[in-house]
Amino acid sequence: GAGVSQTPSNKVTEKGKYVELRCDPISGHTALYWYRQSLGQGPEFLIYFQGTGAADDSGLPNDRFFAVRPEGSVSTLKIQRTERGDSAVYLCASSLSGTSDEQFFGPGTRLTVL
Amino acid sequence: GQQLNQSPQSMFIQEGEDVSMNCTSSSIFNTWLWYKQDPGEGPVLLIALYKAGELTSNGRLTAQFGITRKDSFLNISASIPSDVGIYFCAGQWGGADGLTFGKGTHLIIQP
């Protein structure tokens, strides 16, 4: 399809493990966003990329969270030493250029930390 | 992180009724957005508002950007079964910024 895709759709891991979540944005979209949605809450902004660079990472909760977008397309969100509180749905969104453009969301990756 | 104050938290209505929900913030936004999220899916944009005082419609949906830039409401007229879902308001300061979301309004339509 032509939408934002995220893999895996579900990820179960154990406390202390490392996980990587992948986002494939809509082709040609230069802006990419990561959000985290806890149960019963709205999405919370984590980080925004314009091209390859992180333009705003103010939403990352701590230094266990890191994201990359090396070629300006696919992005990977990396979480080290996972904690049970990291359990949530991680949403990715992309927009054409960022400025006043609609953000299109993927279906999310549901992360469960046991 | 900050979340907007969205109310009501849930609504139980009959098919055909009108629905109203609102969102307030302690800080100003330059853009207000309303999204709908179905189970297992990401949010989908319904309406975007770019100017204080703006009133915008999209079919049976009408939304307004509050004059103070700190609030917005969404109305749905003549609700139908496919309107069931969770509705989120979101505010945006700059055009490329991440969005600040409300906690959502869960709309349930009783037969």
C-alpha cells in the first residue's frame, strides 16, 4: 500500500532487553515523527526528523531512547534496557515537507515489556 | 508530557443524535486538529483549523478554532454507526512541530 507502514505490528520482550521498531514513511515524505500512545491516552510526541536529521527530540523520555533515519526515508526507534513502563503503542507519522502538511499515521507497533 | 484537556471522556448516544466534544489548553496553539482512531489503527485526520475563530465543516463534522487560541470544539451531526471510535484533538505550535494530543473522547452509539 501507499501508506505509512510499521514493523513489527507486535513486539513482546523482557525487561532489560534491547528493541528496534521500524517505520517506512510514505514515499517522498521528508518529515517523519515518532509518538508513543499508552493505554487510554492520546499519542505523545517523541521525536521529529526532517530528512536525515533529528529536528526536535525534546519528547524522548530519557537516554534509553534513540532514533535514526540514515538515508532520509526509513526510520528506526531504538530502546535500550527496556522497562515495563515502556509498554505502549509506538506510532510513526510522515508528512510531505513538515510545514503545515498533514501528518499521516501508521498503524503502530504494540510493545509489551514483561 | 503535556496533554490537552478533552471532554467528555466518553459518550453513549443513540444513532441519529448530534455529538459535541471540546478541548482546552493552558497554552496557545497556531493550529488545531481533530483526529479519529479506530482499534488497531493510527489516527486519521478529520479537520484542520489554522486561524483563530475559524469555523470549518467536513460533511457532518463541524469544528471551530477558539478565539483565544486555547480551545476548540468538534460537532458531529446525525450520528451513524461508523462514527464509533475515539476522537482526539491536537494542537500544533509551528507548522512542522510534533502534535500535542488530548486524552480522547470515546464515542459509543447505542442501537
